Amino acid sequence: MKIDLWQGDCLELMKNIPDGSVDLVVTSPPYDNLRTYNGTLNWNFKIFSNIAKELTRVLKKGGVIVWVVGDATIKGSETGSSFRQALYFKDQCGLNLHDTMIYKKRNVVPLSHKRYEQGFEYMFVLCKGKINTFNGIKDKPNKYHGSKVHGTQYALDETKRVTNHNKAIISEYGLRHNIFEYANQGDKRIKHPAKFPYDLAADHIKSWSNEGDTVLDPFLGSGTTGVACKNLNRNFIGIELDEKYYQIAKERIENEN
């Protein structure tokens, strides 16, 4: 397992990554201009588009980008930046929009009047051609587990059709839906304004990569993706612009046992 941590501009540093060498990208970019990140944030659609092209370049054929993003609300209207970004990956970079997943927040704080509490963010799963790896997480309880499936139909957790001549037993757990729910408060000891839920990173790493694969996070933040990669035996490349957060992430990943 190899872990490379780089401090600096991801757009420049990604030039050091060879074409088609990354199996999976799991990251959460800046959400419009909701946070300043110690004054280091320089973010607009042009910068995003250049980063999107670099991510597409370094991604292997069949590799996946998990792009976790939300929108700011300005003058009473959501910006829609998340959709613009997903469609840019699809229309301008040639990636497939494999799935539009939802990160459902378990802890929601009301932020404004005259609208419902914002309880989710998008997790766009983008793929370069036909997807290489899918290790589906099966933790959704099956109501009829233990029963035999009769007739021509699909078992609740099976991909093949079942006939009278090929009966199947429904297992206890089936494939989870594409809405993943996590507590979003994070570890208060980690001094970062937008901490990634550990299980969110780990679940996507398990789903779209195998042990020994290379995972990239160009917006390293507090280092959660790197910690998950270390625990799950993936090679990891993490890039963070802000020197303070880079040091937090570096120490956190190095100390992870």
C-alpha cells in the first residue's frame, strides 16, 4: 500500500499523475463559495472545468469518480452548480453519469425560513466507459428472507432470473438503495469546517474499487478519504491546497492504525 500526500494546487499537482492510472476518485469539492478555507479558496466554474478534465485524464478506463456536492442558496434561489458540474463531466468530458446518489444527513440544522430543512447532498457517480468494479453493499434487510422463490421472477437480492427448475432462497440482506444515510456532524476534534463522514468515504471505496487499487482525493480536507484507504488497503493520492488542513490530514492519516 502506497500513500502520497501533496500540499498545493491540485490542478498543477495532478499533472504529475500519469494518464489512466487512477481507479477511483472520491472527493467533495468546494460548494460554490459557502466557506473561505482560511482565505485560500479560489473557485469558479472555469477552475472546476479544468479540474474535471484532469480528473478524466488520470482516470482509468472503467474507473469511477464519486463527486459529492451541494448548492448554495443566493437571493432565494439554489445555484444549481451541482447539476452543471455533473452535466459537464457527462457532456464535455465524455463520462457516463452512472448514478445520481443521495447522501442523506441524519443531523440537520434549520438554516433559513420559508423552506424545508436541507437534509441531503448529491453523490454523482461518474464512470469512464463500462464500469470495472462494483462490490455492492448488501445490508438492506429482506422481509421474506429464508423463503423460496417460485415461478419465473427475480429474487429480491439476485441478478439472475429464477424459474420453477431453479429455485432460490432469499437471503437475509439485499442490496441497499442509492440513498446513503450518515451522521454529518463528524469528529469535533478535527478542526475543519466541512468534515466528510468516514463511512461515506469507506462505503464508496468498498463499492467501486478493490484492494490494491489507487484512489485519488484532490480536495483532501481533513484526510478522511485517506484514512479510509489506509484501513481498506488501497493506494492513495491526496492533495490539499490549504497548508493548515494539509498538516491536519497528514497527521491524521499517519497516526491511523
